[in-house]
Amino acid sequence: MSSRAAWLAAVASVAILLLGVRAFLDPVAASVGFGLPMHTDTETTFVRIYGARNAFLGAVALTFILFRMVQPLALLFTLATVLPLLDAVVIVSRIGVGRELLRHAAILFVLAIVSLSLWRSTRSPSSD
């Protein structure tokens, strides 16, 4: 795995993990960032599920990085690109199209860049 791909994946993985932990621990605040503001803990069950999902994916990705499992890591990032699209569908179904979708578009872009970088690193000689 190239150093650039590894760093991109590590930064993205830590961000995903931290977003997940934040959503799990402070779901009311995280719901605003997600694009569906909620005001009480009783409304935020789905945000905690979102947080658990992201924390788990971030931890799995960091484990793959630690053990230099490049192909599984690339596959994980590739498959994860569908998640911001699905998250956007949830938002559109609740409040319609709006600027809240920009965050999810940015996440999709980052996941795609990391995925491409990882796949390229599996096809070229390592430059660790």
C-alpha cells in the first residue's frame, strides 16, 4: 500500500470512527450535522444506530490498515460509498432536497477518492 493511500485511508477511518462515536454519545447534536435535527434523546434512536454503524466501520478499517490488509480495506471503502447515498435518501424522504445533502455528497467524494487510491495501490509496486 502506498504511503499516500495509507494516510488517506487512516485519516478517513479516524474521521468515520469519531463521527460514529459522537453520534452515539451525543445524538441530538449529531442529528443536526446529519441533516435531520432532533431535539430529544427519545427521537434519536436512529442516530445512535448511525453512530454505531460508523464507529464499527471506522474500527474495521483501522484494523485492516494495522494489519496491512489492502484489498479488504479497498473493498470496504468501495462498498461504503453506497452509505452516503442511502443517508441522502433518508434525508430527502424526510425534508426534501436541500443544503443538508452537501455533507453527504462530500463524504461520498472522500470515500470514492480513498477507494480509488487504495485500488491503485494494490495494482502498483508498494512505495511504503
